[in-house]
Amino acid sequence: MPKMKTKSSVKKRFKLTASGKVKATQAGKQHGMIKRTNKQIRDLRGTTILCDADANIVKKFMPYN
């Protein structure tokens, strides 16, 4: 059997933690910051852990991680 390929977009956007959870950047910070409150902007800094349903989808595209 040939090797499965890792999705390039997933490779760039997500990382796996040591316990196997999927870490991703916060959504909603690319544009339109003027209409967001300062609290929203502060809370969207850094990274977050994806919920299990979304993590299962992402993991399918990362076969060797």
C-alpha cells in the first residue's frame, strides 16, 4: 500500500499536544477588529484546544501524528 498523505493545510494550522489533543489558533481574528470589543480581542489571543468532534475531523487528515 502507498503511504497516506498529510493534508498541507492541516500541517500548517494545527499541532498535537502530548496527550493527543488538537491545538489551534483562535478563530475570528483575521479582519473586522473594529466591530469587536476589546474584551473579545483579548480573549481571542493565543491558541485553544479543539472540541472532540472537530479534533476527530482534523486527525483524519494527519495520519502519522
